[in-house]
Amino acid sequence: MKNVLTTAVMMFALSAPVFAQQSVIVTNPQPTGSTVVVPGDVRTYVTQQSIPSIVYDGDIAVGDTLPGAVVVHTVPDSDGYAYTIVNKRRVIVDPQTHRIVDVLN
């Protein structure tokens, strides 16, 4: 009986690190904590547009803000969305703040 108990304790002790590795920490890349779901028709419109790409040294990720000097183009019939192409990547931004809400690959 002692051997069975010892074996059970050993197995539990050795498996503890495995259980600890199953934890996942998720961080929200958007500083406001909100999630923006871009409508499909906005994404389709942006992918069909042909504008020159600008070169930018900053980060291009959801939640980052492009400088105000970056020209963005509004999406017709969608007041809350604008777009541009940065480093050959299409980005959808909030036209008021230039905050990136989606990056299309």
C-alpha cells in the first residue's frame, strides 16, 4: 500500500509542471480594450483599391496610431473607416484618430 501511495504522490508531483504549462495569458493589442469588427464590405472595398504604398518606419499593428501626416482615404458609405497602404500592407484606420483597426495581409 505504501508503494502505491508513494507512486501516486510521485506521479502527481512530476505532472505538476505539465499542468502549469497549460495556462495561457492573452493580452489585448488594442489599448482601449475594445474589439472592432470591420464589416466585410469595407474589407472588400479596401482590397480592391489601388493607391501607392507609403514607407513608414513605425509599427503597423492593430491598436497602433499612424501619424496625422499620413494621408488616409475614406471608405464610401462607411463613415467610421478609412484606409491606406503602408509598407505594402493595407490598413484600415479610424479616420478621426488614425488608429489602426485592421491590417489586411
